[in-house]
Amino acid sequence: MDSKGMLLIISGPSGSGKGTVTAELCKKEGYALSISYTTRDKRGEEVDGVHYFFTTEEEFHHMRESDMFLEHALFRNNFYATPRKYVEEQITNGKVVVLEIDVNGALQIKEKFPDAVLIFMIPRTLKQLEERLLSRKREGKVEIEGRLNRAIEEVELVDKYAYLVINNIVEETADEIDLIVNAEFLRPSRNSHKIKEFIGDDQNDA
Ligand code: 5GP
């Protein structure tokens, strides 16, 4: 079935630079970034409504029961979810809606929306990931170890994704993803209207 927009999922270990790359990607024409809901505490310079919508567990479960989420997942003891209404509206408007979500969420989306494009992002090495986590000084040693172990678990699911992107230079990674999106828009399954146009209305009437 043709759909106007596209759901673009970007997953990868925390510290892989997903946030920076998606911000760069969403500067390009036609992209819209979905802002997730989370029950985790706000960190440092994060702004409510910009990085996440921060909610209590009670509010979160209430919204989940009201079917306000496209998917939700528990990640290291905190809940995260994608808002249904925003995503559906943007897709209808023809936007490429970017979801920066974990593997559990990505697989839920793939199940419900087989046309979604799943991209997995990693830095070149696990060592680099560790250095990035250490340099941002956001998490303690135990938390970093947990995130590295989680990264190894997540990488095992990479075959469920359509593309693997190595994030080295942010602008280049965003350009690479943009190329993937342009190619995805050329899939026949997204373009049956062009085939109909090619054949012509006369044929359809016959
Ligand atoms: P962080 O707490 O570091 O911001 O995010 C932790 C993990 O949750 C990351 O892998 C991030 O991609 C993921 N995440 C953020 N928002 C969502 C969401 O709405 N749904 C799911 N399933 N994962 C999310």
C-alpha cells in the first residue's frame, strides 16, 4: 500500500550518537522528530517537551491504557513510549517521522507497520562507545557498565534491522541516512500510484 510519509526507526546503544544524528537529520526538509514520553528523571540540560515529555508512572500508565502510545518499552527500569497521534498526523502530512527508540520498541513498530524502515547505529568499536559514555560524564561507572552490556545484547538483534550505519562524523551519518530514505521512497511497494499512472486510466477502465 502507498503511504505518503515514512516511519524511520533509529536504534543503537546509548552513546552511539543517535540523538545528535537525528537532530542533524531533522534539519533537512521533510523530516519530523517524534518526542517520546518517559518516566525517567530529567538529566542536566534536557528540556521537557524538547528532549522528552517527562511524566510520572501513574500518568504514563493512564496514557498507555488510553491507547495513546504506538509502542512502549521498559529500558533499565524506566518506561519509554512513542506518541500515537503526533506520529500518525505527521505521516499523513507526508513527513518522514524519525523515532529514536530501543530495540524492543523498534520490533513492536515493525510488527504493526511492516513498511517502517529500521536503521541500527553504532560507533566503530565498543571501546569508542565506552569513551563517549565516559566523556559525557552523565552516568557513573556502574551505569556505564550496564549500558555497555545492554549494547552487546542489542547488537545481537541487528539482523532484524534493514540497515547498519557506523556513526563517525555526524553530518556524514545524517547524509547517509537521508540517502537510505530517498532510496526507500523508490520502492515499488510505495509507488503503486506511479504504475497506475504509467498504465493509464483507459486500461483501468477496460
Ligand atoms: P535515554 O534514557 O538514554 O535517553 O534512552 C534510553 C533508551 O531508550 C535509548 O535506547 C532510547 O533510544 C530509548 N528510547 C527513547 N525513547 C523511546 C521510546 O519512545 N520508545 C522506546 N521503545 N525506546 C525509547
